[in-house]
Amino acid sequence: MKKYFAMVLGLILIGCASSPTWEGMSEGQISAWKSAGFDAAGAQTWSKNGFAADEAKAWVDAKFSVDAAKEWAKAKFSVEEATNWVKSGFELDEAVDEREKGLTPVKP
């Protein structure tokens, strides 16, 4: 019975140790991420991809994944611009090409 409890306790500790934490963030950053509705895992994911809490919230609210947001942001699109292009049926590559021509999407 003692071995069973030791094994269960060990599994619990391993599980807790492997879950994302707020490590590497200041109290102010943690507060900002929590206020934006993120848990530690989400905050770490977005933060490691170069987003601040308010930026990440805007992308999430616009229904972009972290990977998609990263690509659109890398191409110098704001959340609003990216949303307009996507709602108009454009993929990122197309949006880049059209923007280079001086065009903008028609707002749906």
C-alpha cells in the first residue's frame, strides 16, 4: 500500500512539474496576461512567439492562432489589417502581393 501511495504521489509531482508556469515573467507581466484572459500555458506560448498580452488578446479575439498571428505580424500586418484581408478571402501571400500593388481589401 505504501508503494502505491508513493507511486501516485510521484506521478502527481511529475505532472505538476511538467505543467507550464509563469516562470520568467514579472508580476506586472503575469497580471497583464491574466487580465487578458490567458493561463500560464497560453501566456508562455504567445510570449515566446514575441507577443505582449494586449497584442495576443487582439489576435485571439480576431480568431488567429499563434502561428498565423506570427506570420501576419512578421509581414507587417496589424490585427485589423490581417482580419480585413482574411475576411475578404485572401491568404497571407496574396495579401502581401496585393498590398505591394497599393491595394487594400474591400471591407466585408
